[in-house]
Amino acid sequence: MEIVHKIGRRKTAVARVYVSKGKGNITINKRELKNYFTTGTLQYKVMQPLALTENEKTYDITVNVFGGGVTGQAEAIRLGITRALVSIDEDYRAILKPEGLLTRDPRMVERKKFGQKKARKKYQFSKR
């Protein structure tokens, strides 16, 4: 098996994921997973597709991620890993699809409108 390259996105975060046969090492921006994502929740999000398909120790994963915040980056990486696993073995689709991991979350930040403070918030209205 050669290296499989897939892209995952979430909000403004973009993750380029490279999956190859290995021992289960995950490198994100040349740093170890535990050093890049310090909280257990974010580490769980990244590992979720591997745990569901029981491949924690099967593949080495290298990720280049930029943009967005830490949660957006973790979810972008999760989508990239999921897409890579499905391209490696089509049988994983039946496991990952019901969990909602193959769905690209389309929600983005709403733009600020002119004449307002923020996207929805308005300046205080004074009748007199």
C-alpha cells in the first residue's frame, strides 16, 4: 500500500492527511498527537474513525493542518482520516457512515452586515 492523501475541512480549518502502513504513529504539523491536542476530547475526536474500525495500530498518519481553532482542526483531521480509511477499504463506509463521520459539516461563521455590530446583533434603538 502506498500513501493515501485526503483532505478534511471544518469551518476555516483545512487538514491534509497522509495515511500509510505503520505502527499507529500520528504526527500533526511535525508534532506528536498528544503534544498538539492536549485535551482528551480532541484526541478522542482524532482517534474516533480509527477506534471504530479497530485500526489504532495499523496505520501511520501524517497531517498538515492550518486555519481555524483547535476544535475545527481536530474535526477537519477526523474527516480526512475517515475519507482515507474509506478509500483504503470500502467496507469501512458501513461502520463510519451511521456515526456521521463522512459528512462535511457545512456550518460557517455568518458574515457581519453593515450598519450592525455583528452578524445578528444590532446597535441599540432609541425611539426618542
